[in-house]
Amino acid sequence: MIVEIAEITVEPGSEKVFENGVRQAAPLFLRAKGCHGLSLHHVVETPLVYRLIVKWETLDNHLVDFRNSDDFQEWRRLVGSCFDGAPNVTHSEAVASYG
């Protein structure tokens, strides 16, 4: 399992628009090949920063399948105007899990 973490800074005043856009876009992710769920986290210490966490079966499911899809374009249409700069996206996989 690959975990995508997209750290997204939004423009001041666009927080609710962004959150609503993510809510609307959730079905786009959930129907994507290899997607196993997503969650949106708001960074408490930095109010304009969010972390979108998406679970993918493989890295290619995100970077190839989803990013080359019409659904990715729709995702960007729904939330892209809220971005204050490009998202910082990383991918990880668990090497240990406790609890």
C-alpha cells in the first residue's frame, strides 16, 4: 500500500471552498483504479495548510492512472483556484506499524 500525502496551502479566505471542493472530489478518487480511501486533515498550527492523504494500491495507480485521467482534471478544476502555490506531494509505504 502506498500513502500519498499532499500538503496543500490555500489562499486566505478559501478554506471552506477548498474543503467543499475536496468533498465533491472524493468520489473521483474513490472510483480511481487502486484507490483505497482518502482523508483531509487541517493543520492546527498553520490554518492555511491541509494534508490530503490518499491510499493507493501502487504508485502507478496515482502517478499514471489517476493523474492521466479526466477525473484528475476535474479534481484540479474543483480545488485548483484555492491553491497558494503547488502542492507538495510525497509517497510513503509502511515499514512498521504499532497499536
